[in-house]
Amino acid sequence: MRIVMIGQKYVPSREGGVEIVVEELATRMAAQGHEVTLFNRKRKEYPPIAEYKGCKVETIFTVNKRALDAIVYAFFATLKARRLLKKRQVDIVHYHAEGPCFFLNLLPKRKKRPGTKIVVTIHGLDWQRGKWGGLATRILRIGERRAVKYADEIIVLSHNNKQYFRETYHRTTKYIPNGIQPPEPRAADIIKKKYGLEMNSYILFLARIVPEKGLQYLIPAWKKVVEQTGTSKKLVIAGGPSHSEVFYDEICKAVKDDKSIIMTGFVEGRELQELYSNAYLYVLPSDIEGMPMSLLEALSYGNVCLVSDIPENTEVINENCYVFRRGDIDRLRHQIKKVIGLNLRTHYNMVIPYTWQDVVQQTLEIYTR
């Protein structure tokens, strides 16, 4: 099949869950002999490439400003996809996330493109995310409705989102969860030299620094735990901002001069593996998720996890994990304090709930059914 992927910022990248999912799907499909084209965004910080692991890469024009980046990219990517569909040069156009779907109405209607499919993966209800303003939220809601109206198939990552589309739009969707790579456990080397971290010496938060991930709950809860217990463990905050520089600056101010908190910025590669491999507890206090890749990765490394009780988190965790009521700082404090006092055995129960091979196979079935 000839497949086009639209919606990612850039592949290869770990900038967000969308980028990880698109890379895993596209490269595995290409390895099976499918002709996959990735529509990457044109950005100064991204080196232009024409090919990646068997996939063709096309760079799509955009404006490198927060308010315009995604919408301009989506417009030009959709125009390109429309031309390919009209010329019968593509079989599948696969959109990722709600925002890029804003222009789905520009694509040829079903009867004018026989034998082709428009597929949309909803990575989460993006209009609920706190980093967006009023206009962006409205655009995302329109994108969601146009996905419902114009997509031939919709994939969701959680049972909660499947129920949402059924109840809100009476639209049937296909649940295909994210997959996970086998972990690569690493001894503390880089993180010991850079931050003084050793096995089980820290609590790990690893996600983008955006409001919906819940750092505004975790930081005050952690400070209270340190005050009450005098623990020598550290809180490690690993991640960078994503269209939320004001919030990121607020977080930096909140942890300034606090020696119990370490901010690493964006991490990848060996350093990322070491952080997962040596954490005593992984914490994800999010308000909103699609299907959190970092939580899946933490589970694959055998981390004990503490998460908010939103369905997208609780669907994923196992019996060795803990939950707290979303947004409840005192319950979060209580759970962290409790887990620290348990002297848990960590990194022995590695769990890979879903493999990428399974995800690719199910996605290809969606393409052909």
C-alpha cells in the first residue's frame, strides 16, 4: 500500500507521543514492503531529510510561530494529500491527532476517491489540554468533529475515548493501544555523573512540561513530603516545554533553590534509559492523557508507578502500581509518603502490555477492511 502520515512534527523525534507512534508505525510498515511517506514540518531546528528507515520524507511548509505552526502545516499537508488522492497516487492518508483534521473537509469525498481511505488516530481529546487558548481550543473541537464526519476510520488509544466518541457522536471507533519497545536496562552512569543519582535514590516525573501533566500538583506535594519525612531522595523532573513556555517558567521558579528537585530538561537515548532503569518510583499526576507513552515505558522497565485516577492511566497500570484522586495534592502527598516508607522492590516485574508488532498489524487491518 501507498501510505501518507500527517500530523507529526518531525520524525525521528521523541518530542511527543505522536512522533513516537508515527515513527514506530511507519518504519515497521516500510519494512513490510509498504510505501510510506512522512509529512514532516519545516522547522529551523530540524535538519531536512528525504528518507528515514525506508520511509520517504517530505518537508511541509509552516510558520515557526506557536499560534500558526500546526494550522499552517495542516493546511499545506492536506492540500498535498488532496493532490495525491485525486491523482490516485496514494491509498491511505493517515492523520494523527485532532488539530490536523481541521482541513479534512478539503479532501475528496468518499465517492470521488474509490479504493482509498482517510484514517484518523485520536491521540487524546486535545481541546481539553490546558496549554491551548480559546481560539486553538475551538480549532481542535472543529478538527474533532470533522474527523467524525469525514474520516473513513477512527482509531482511539483508550476505552474512555472510545466511549466518548460513541456517546457524543454515535461514532464507532477502533481501539488500538500504543505499543512499547523492549526496555534496555542501564546502570546509573551518566545520571550519576551529571546529577549524583543512583539506583532507587529518586522519584521520576518524565513528560512534557505542560499544565495537563500535573506538575502543579506534584511539586507542592513533594515539598510537603520532604518537610514531613526528611527523605534524602530527590524528585527528578525530566522533560521540556511544548507550546507552554509561560507554564514552564512558572515551574522553574517553583523549584528554584530547592535542592531536593532536579530538572534535567529534555532527555533521550542512554540518559533516558538510565532514568527509567534506576528510579524508585515513577509519578504521572496528569489531568488528561491519550495513552501515555512514558507510563508504558516506565512499566516496561519494572518501575513502580503512582498515577492520577483518570481512565487513560488506570487502564494501563498493573497491581504493583498506586493511584490518587486527580488534582488532589494532599492525596498525592499521602501516596508518595506511603510508597517511600515501604522500601519497595523495584525493576523486577517488567511489563510490556502491547507490542508495536501487534499495533502495526491491527492498523494494517484497519487500512484494508
